[in-house]
Amino acid sequence: MAACDLCDNPGGELLWQDALCRVVRIDEPDYPGFCRVILNRHIKEMTDLNVEDRMRLMDIVFRVEQAVRDVMNPDKINLASFGNVIPHLHWHVIPRFTLDRHFPNAIWGPARRETPAHAIDVHTASKLKNRIQQLLT
Amino acid sequence: MAACDLCDNPGGELLWQDALCRVVRIDEPDYPGFCRVILNRHIKEMTDLNVEDRMRLMDIVFRVEQAVRDVMNPDKINLASFGNVIPHLHWHVIPRFTLDRHFPNAIWGPARRETPAHAIDVHTASKLKNRIQQLLT
């Protein structure tokens, strides 16, 4: 198997993990609070997982969604699982704001406006980590 | 409430429905077999649904994923729920091919190549509808 970045690296700041998967926050200045839920195994599609793991993974994605909503108070949540570049299951949980760089486009689409970089502050990052850990206990 | 296109219209060719949601195939010449799972109620976020409906909706999304894999045999499946333009829960289930118009980019991103339009043929469309109905029975 070719080297896989998500097999070899955490893929962000580790916020929580168990045997199935991990939750990380990625450093994306245009999207503070952007988290990913990454399967620990190298599996390509949700339907390659057994039903139990599949539903448990989604339950974790939705708990992360709830934590991101609670702390970041976004106008919208975007969820996506692509894996076109890295075919290792990972879910994007993205807080969106009507004035963010791409809104209402997908963040992978054309930018709609220039926005000052606004990296997450230490206090908010800490609140997000705590809230995720609280909802995943 | 402002008029909502997904409250007022099926949103594609109706393949299956129940009280919670419907499955449609959309007419997207670059992406034959592109399906959506659309909640019947006007709800914005997955975490606005109760846990039972949330998990049932995902179970349907994954059955559609399986049907799309079985019939279209894609190189990858892309799943996404955005709702930035229409804040009414709907999931995109997109069969991706390494030579499609955007691969490996998201379909909302920059095109990577020109591809001849290749609308789904009647036979394949029928097989997809049958397979979805079979897996959702």
C-alpha cells in the first residue's frame, strides 16, 4: 500500500480519540473551528465499514457538529466525506458564516470575497476541545 | 418562511420515498448517477433532528451509496450535506471517476479537464432506480 498521510499522521491537533477514530482540529485560517473525524483504519468508503462502525462514526460526527455549533455559533454546518485525494475515510465538519471567504459556495469552490485571516484564538480553541471531549464522554 | 425549492419541488426524478425523506436522481450530465437524499421537512442541520431520524436518514444515505456503487461502479463516492444556498437538509451522493470533469477536486471546485457530456442512459437509470428500491425495501 502506498504511504497514506492519514495512516502516518494525526492530521491536525488531536482533540479526542478512541479505537475507531479520532477528532482533530485543523489549522485553516479562513475556517476557524474546522474539525475532522478520521477513521483510524485505512478504509475507503462508508459502505466498506460494517453497519455498527458506520453508525458509530456518524454518531461521533454529529457530536462534533453539536460541539462546533455550541462553541463557534456558525450560520451553517457543512459536512462532507470525499477522499478523492486520500482514500482514507475522514469527515469534514466545517462551521460556515455568511461572510466567510466562500459562502454560500462550498469551501472547495470559488472564493466570494477576501477576508482577513482570523485564526482561532487560544481561548476558543480550548473551549472547542473541552466541549468535544464533554460530548464524546 | 421564504419559499423553499426543496419544500415546493421533488428536486429531481423521484426514485423512492417514505414519510421521513425521498431519494431523487438529478440530471447532471457530468455526473451520471448523482443522487440526493432529501428530508421531507424543512430542517437545517442534522443536529436539529432527533437521534432516531438522524440515524435513519444516514442509513438511507448509505443504502443509496451502496446502490450507486453497485450500478455505477465508481472509483470513489463523495457524500456531502451543505445547505448554504437552500437550508433544507439534503445529502449529495455522487459517484466519482478518476477521469470525470473535476477529479480529484470536489465537484464544486475548479474543473480539471473537459469531458464530453455523458448523460445516464435509460437502461442504467432504470437499474439504479431498481437497485435503490431493492435496498430500501
